[in-house]
Amino acid sequence: MIPDSLLENGDIAQDYEIYAFVYLRNETSGQTECKITLHITSRPKPEAFDRPEDAEIFKEAIKAVNESAARSAESEKQAEGWAHGREDLPERAQDNAMYYAGKTEKDAEKTATDRKEVKRLVESVSGIGEQVEKVEGLMKQAQTSATNAALSEQAAKESENNAAQARAGAEAAEDNAELAAQKVEQDKAIVEQAKNIVKQMGQEVLDNKNLVDEAAQDFDLKAQQALADVNNAGQAQTERVQTAGNDAVESVKAAQGTATRAVETAKTEAIKAVQEEGTTQAGNVSAEGEKQAQAVQTAAQEIIADREQIQENKTGIAKLKEDIVGLDNRKADAIVETASGTPLDVTDSAKLPIQNLRVFGKSEQNGVPSLDAPIPIVNVGEKGNVDIKINTGNLFDINAVKKYEVDNTTLSLSVSGNKIIFNSKISTGKEAIVNIINKPDDMLRLLPGKYTLSYNSNKPFGVTNGTDTVEMFVCIHNNGSTRFHSTGNKNWTQFEIKEGDRIYLRFDINKSGQSAEFYDIMLNHGESVLPYESYFNQSLTLSTPNGLPGIKVELDGNYTDSTGQQWVTDEIDLERGKYIQRVKKLKPLKQVVFNKRDENGRCSVFDIGIFREIFKGGNIPAISSIAKWSTLGNKEDNTFALAADGIYYKDSTKTLEEVNTLFEKIGTNFEVCGVLETSVEHDLALETISSFKSLHTNYPTTSVSNNGDAEMELTYIADTKKYIDKKFEELNQAIVNTQIALL
């Protein structure tokens, strides 16, 4: 399929070319197989043009699911490790949930202590120097708390990241992790709120002092920047907090003298304001501390309760892994192809079980029958069976040559693997010759058609006697005469087999006293030299006690041969394990006595007792050993037809009585073959079905033949590369044909 985007020429008025590349790959590697040039004729842009979306590639989906499953499994493990610790993660053996819960309780106790200290400072604000030192101490403690908070924040973020990674494989664990993360964020917000309260308290004390106000504003800006940096970057920002704190302390010291006078002036107002605000904020801090302690304890309990959920997640992830493995092992849909004929060859098959094999019947006559000169009807499988052979592309079995091994005073011949070693021991003549499989029972009996023989050798190919060259011959024997086909100066030859032909092979060394190796001997159907492959034979015998009949029809056949001729046939369907009977050949069970003659001289009789079968009527063809079939309206004499339980015979030159006299002479000694009104299915033997299931096609070539010249249909799995190569060959040929037609 060519993407539409490659055909959008942007109103270019001249023709152009596009290229296609065939790239094959598996999980580990890939390669470009071929490049195709396509000539495109410029055309106007069509109206209402829409561009289709590209389809998602199945293999990438499989890979993505695999990676997602792996991340889910690892994240689930890491999340549990961060929450409760795991034995297989020594660095995370501690139960972090319990640890942070205890740490939060300690921080709450420290907050209460700090609150008392603030209250005491408010009550004794008159000693500003001492207060400044106390503030310095509190700031150092705040800096230490900030450092601890940054470390806690770093751990919380790490836990949060791990929890986020576990989200794809453990949704329940993710929900709990997100809840814990939200709790941590709430704690951070409350701590910031408390810090802001302390700042507001300091601002109230210094609100009416110009110099202190300037220093406090500077401190406030730097502290806010430091806190923002802590939230964003952890330890590095903590160092900024320390620097900002030191700068703020220096600023406070520098303004101490001025601040002392200013504080004395506003002492009464400040004490009152701070006391009121301190009382309010102390209550707020206490309430928030208790609330956060309770929240952390609740979160810890929820995380502990998640152990059961995590265990369930383990089970779910294990099941997901199994599903993924099953998905990964599932291959894309196979390329299933069908070939038909007799014999039939496929050159793109994979070495996989045969999907189906159907064998079709055929009935033939050698000539035109008559009452005076009957001609028998011959069905496929008339002798009681049809033998199926399934080979590689090579029809030559080198092991059959072993019975021809010899070593005497004139020559030696031996088989070694796929080689035939021929050694001539005398040099009195110009050439040395040896024949193989030339005994009558060993000769190959091939079905009529065209074949190719090819081979290789350690000697040059040639035909001239006295030269150090070799050649092979196909010797075709029939009725006492033999036809010879030499490979000549090349390593192959083509020949045609006719009815009754049998073949054997001959090896020539064109200079006696020499030795040569003949190997990679390949005998295949068709007129092409195929790559060498070893001979391998499988066989299947189908029982046909009544043969496999089949009749040529104009319409409604169940099989169409390579010439386009339709047939209604009996059929063996091995995939279904059924014998389907559609046609029947039989003799009459009693004397035929016609009881009616029409004006055209056609005699008829309908009597179920004659054949005890119901045949299709109308113009459905049939076969008889005593007359040829014709339609009811045909005026030709010596013709017959079958319909329902009746038989017709036409001879316009004779009366009804004369016709009956002729049939009385032949009695029941004739045959008819007709299409049954209703087909019947029979089960195949279990051993036949079992034998079929053991059969497989071969890579890359599979040859199927039978001893009855029965038409066959093979359904098989194609090798992907061979299939694509074949399709491109067909495409290239179609392009060439199109170009020729346009010239």
C-alpha cells in the first residue's frame, strides 16, 4: 500500500519518482532486502482530500508494554522499601513510615519548647541585648531545623518519586503514596505558616522603628528567598539560609544601639501587642501541632495498613507479568497461503505444520462411448487408495544410489553425504560412463510435466571427450526407447515427462582414468533451476474404496482447476476430517425398461429401484459408459441424461420398443456417474487424521504429488521473507507488463 502523502505532489506539473525499501527485522537485528523505484505521474490535487493516520506498529506496542511492566514491578519493590523496608534492599531496611512519625512527634515537642521560650522573651523584652543573643540562638536553631527540614524534604521527594514510578503497576499503592505526600506537603505549609507568624511577631516589635524596620525588611526578603530556595533545591539552598541568617544577625547587631532606644520608647505598646499576638499564636501553634501529630499518626497507620494492599499488588503484578509473557510469545498472524494443482509446488513455504490438504475427485473417459462400443469410466483412486507424497523441492533421493555403489577393476562409485564420487580406473578410452537407478523397479516415475536437473562438481562442465570435464544425462525411457538430455557445458538441463515415461541418470567423465565428484544434485518440477536442498519425503495414504469421482460442470462447481474448468467432485478434507460425497458412479440394480418416448425420440423412465439414488435434474452433466451426456433440448442421437430417479436415452431413429430391445441386450452391464441431489459427509479414519497432523511443509520449497493425478489444494504458512520476495517479483512483472502495454 502506498501512503497518500507520497502521492501529494504539491501541484508539481512534471512526473517524479518515489522509492520503497523492504526492511526485515526480528527482536535483535534487521536488514534492508531490496529497493523499489516507482514512477509517479503528476496529477491535480483531488477535492475533499483527507490524509489517513499511520497505523501503530504491533511490535512497538509489545515492547512498550514489556518495559511498562518491568518498571511497575521495580517501582512496587522500591515503594515498599521506602515505606516499610525490605530484606532484599539493605539500604532501605528501616521502616520509614514509623521513623518519620516518631520524628514528627519529637519536632512537635521541640516546637512546644520554642513556644515557651518565645513567650518568656516577650515577658522580659526590656533586656534587648540578651534578647538579641537569644534571637541569634533561635536563628541558629531555625537554621538547623531548616537543614533537617531540607533533608526530610529530600527524603520525602525521593519517596514521592519512587511512589510515582510505582503508579503504573500498583494503583492502590500509588493512592496511599500520594496521600502521604499530601500530608508531607501540608506539614511543610504549616511549618512555613509558623515561620511567618514568628516573622510577623518580630515585625510588630520593630514596626515603629525606622532603622530596625530597614534591617528587618532586609532580613525578611533574604529569609523568604532562603525559604523558597530550601523548597526548590534542598541542601544547596540550606547554605543560602545560613548565609542569609548570618547577614541578618550582623544587621541586627549593627542596629543594636539605635534599636535599644527605639524599643524603650515603644516598650509599653510592644509588650501589649506581643502579649496579645503571642497568646493567639500560641493557641494556634498548639492546635496545629496536635492536628499534625494526629495526621502523621493517621498516615503512618494507613501506610502500615498498605502492607496487605502491597501484597495484593504483588499478586497482580505477577499475573501481569504472565500476561505480558503470553503476549510477547504470541506472534503476529501468520501469512497463510493456498496453492492448487497436481502436482503442486510452493517456493515460499516455512517448515511448519500443514494447515489443510484437500484432495478432489476426477472421472474421465478415453473416447466417446456408445451402446455398441462402451468405454469405462475411470475415477481417481479407482484401485482403492490415493498415495500422497510431500517432498522438499528436490525429487532425487541420493540414498537410492547406495545400492549402485561399486568398486572393481574398472571403476568405483560411492555415496558420501550429498556427493556421488565417481572414479575411473582405466584410461583406454576417451570417456568413463556410469548409470544409476536404471533398473526397471528403481527408475523414477514422474507425473507428466516439465522438470529441471541441476548439479555441481569439482571439475569443469563440458561435453568434449578427452577433456577433463564432466556432464550429467537425464535418460527418459518409454516402450523400449530412450531419450537423452545432457547438461552440456552448463550444470543444468530441462526436460518434459509424458505419460508412461520413466527416468534414470547417467554420469560422464569425459576423460577416462580421472575421478570427479558430483554433488548438490537437484531434480525439481518446473523450468527454473532451484537452489539445492536435501531430499525429504513424507507420505500419506488415503483410502478410496469407491474411488474419487468428479464431473465437469459449467456452474456451481466445488473446485476449479488451473485451466478454469469447474468440477463437482467427491472431496477429502483433511483439516475437517471428512470425506464429502457429491458424485456417485454405479451400475443399475435392475433392467432398464423405458416407458415413455417424446416427439424428439427421447425415451425416459423414472424408477427408484433402478439406481436407488436421487440425482440432480435439469442440465447437470453426467457420464455414462454407453452414451455421451446432452441437455434435454439437444437433438443429437445416442445421448443420455440423469434426473431425480430417472434416466433418459435418445435415438430418434428407433421406436420405444427398439430402444428397450437394445437395453435388454446390455442388461445391467453399464455404468453411470452423476451428481447427487444431496451430498453426504463421512468421517475419516482416526489414523488418517493423526497421520495428516504429523505432516509439515518444507523450507523453502514444498512439492506435493499423488499417484492418481488427483487435483489438490494445499493451505500452508508462508515464510515471511520468501513471501515478500515473491510478491515483489509479481509486482515488478506487473509493472513491466504495464509499461509494455503503454508503449
